[in-house]
Amino acid sequence: MDNLTTTIIERGDLAHLTLFLWASGSSALLVWSLKELARANQHFNDFVREIAALNRLFRKED
């Protein structure tokens, strides 16, 4: 990575390097956020499924 950075700095493309790093970081953060959102949605779905099972169990006793 050091040779790549040196080459970019020598050519004067520091703005492009900065933009690339910003875009990469933003994309990584978006992917991480979507994964966490999917995981939270799955946990909520599991919770609702368990509540429905409890409701079915209590209805059978009546």
C-alpha cells in the first residue's frame, strides 16, 4: 500500500485517493449497517414468533 500511496502522491492525485478512501469507508459502513439491521429484524421476528407460540399455548387451555 505504501508504494501505491507514494505513486498517487507523486502524480498529484491526492484528492482522488481521499475520495476513494471516503467512498470505501462509506460503503463499508453501509454494508455493516444493513447487516445489523437484518440481524435486528431477525431477532424481532423470532420474538414475535415466540409470542405467537405462547398465545397458541394459552388458547388451547381455554
